[in-house]
Amino acid sequence: MEYRKLILRYLDGKVVTALAGFFENGTDPISALKSDGTPLCVNVSDLKAAFFVRDYLGNPSYQSLLDEEELRKRTSGVLVKLYFNDGEIMMGQISKSTDLTKGFFVKVLDPDDNNILVYVNPLSLAKPPETV
């Protein structure tokens, strides 16, 4: 199994770096390895989201230069805007058949973003995803 870098952001603000293999929409709990190799089992209900990333440091000040029209051109699925309870707003792609009542994946369409794929806890959203 190939492991990828993962940042777990909890609802209480805690952040844990980990490694995880791919898992499916609706997976709960998530099995991962902490960056020190310790096994970790996380209930999705405890998370804001799990972020598959290019690197652990990222660039917190990064602002995408892509507008909604450019993102629409890059998607083959449904372009959505997510509003998290903590004020973060994110755009990405979901499939047409995504069940938004369970944990679900959002593909990040900006190739310069540190996030590649985000597994979202729907309870961390202020409102249902908006189709853009």
C-alpha cells in the first residue's frame, strides 16, 4: 500500500501529521500512521477534515489566483464551494454521486495548492456545499 502525507485537523483545533493509504468516501474511522510510525485510528466525527498534502509545511499565506471560471474548466465533476464552521472557505470537485451525509472527498483543482485531496466531515460545514 502506498502511503501519502496527511494532515488531520480536528474540530478542537488540534493538528496531527500522519501517513495514510487511500480510503473510500464514507470511511469511518480513518486508519493512519502518525509521522513517528505510531498507528492511529481517527473517528471522522472528531475531525474538521483530513488533508492529503504535498508537504507538511505548506504555505499558510497562499492565495489561489484561479477564479471560479478557471476552476470550472479544470473539473470533470461537480464544482463546489465549502464553508467550514471555522470560517475557512474552499472550492473543489466532487463526483455527481457523492453522499454528502458521510465523510466525502473533495479534489483540489489548483495545481499550486499544497492540498491535493480533502476528506471532509460534513458536520464541520456551516452549510451544505454550494454547487458553483
